[in-house]
Amino acid sequence: MKLRKGPRVSVDNERCELFGTCQWEAPEVFELERNGRLRYRPRITEEDWEPAVAAARSCPMQAIQIKGVFDE
């Protein structure tokens, strides 16, 4: 698991309604805690890229953004 400067995940907390679809799609990146807060890793690995993109696409509130690319 190699971290790089690459892609960053961000969540708009004003839009997020805590449905938890992101956790289903990318449990290594997103975690809905018992207290109702969403925790996530802002930097993702190459292995987490596809699940994180799936999480962003499946978010009903479109609250997740992924920006950047992996260094070559």
C-alpha cells in the first residue's frame, strides 16, 4: 500500500446526509461512525482509487469529490 501525493478525497459536509453508500463502496476510505459522523481518508492509494470513485458516483447527494492524479 503505497501513498503518494496524488488524489485527494473531499466531502462537502453541508451536502452529506450520512446515507452511508460511500462506506459500502469504499470501506477502506469512508467510515460512518456510531455518533453519526463521517470519517474518511483524504489521500487515497491506487488500490482505493476505483472504490473511491464508485463511492463518489453513488453518493445520492453528490457530496464527494476526488481531485488529482497519481504521480508517475
